[in-house]
Amino acid sequence: MELKALEEAMQSFVEGKGWYKPDSPHPQTPKNLAISLVLEANEVLEHFQWNEQVADKTELAGELADVLLYLLQIARLHDIDLGRAVMDKLDINAKREW
């Protein structure tokens, strides 16, 4: 699936919930989304807290999806082409000394 299709599905979902409205109980501001991103990333980490192996791949997949959805929203709010940003970063990293 292409990144653009994921972005559009995310956008449709968030708008459908009314979360971009000013009076939303879950305002999708950059700050709130960044906090949510970190919280979801921590939920990914919980899957590896005591083991190297994942006990439930379906649950891990759901947490990874949450992380991606928040990344997509943050990128959208800042008019960032996330696919282009990834490719640019890979190019920069390829030239770095590790």
C-alpha cells in the first residue's frame, strides 16, 4: 500500500471523528500528536520489556500502526511529504560515518 493511501485513510478517519474541530475532546494539535506518538512508541517498547521475542505479533502490529498514524498526522499538519523526508534522510545517512 502506498503512503498516500494511508495518509488519506488517516485523514478521513480523523475528520470523521471530528478531532480537527476546535471543540474536540481530542484536539489534534502538533503538541498533542507528538505526545501521543511518544506514548504509542512506549507501548511498542513494552512488547520487548522482558523478552527479545514478541508474544503477540497482532498486538505489536497495532502499536506500530498507531505510531505510523501519529507520524502521518504530524507530517500532514506541517505539510511534510513523509516519503520524501525518509528518502532524503536515507541519502544523508548513507553519506555518514557510523
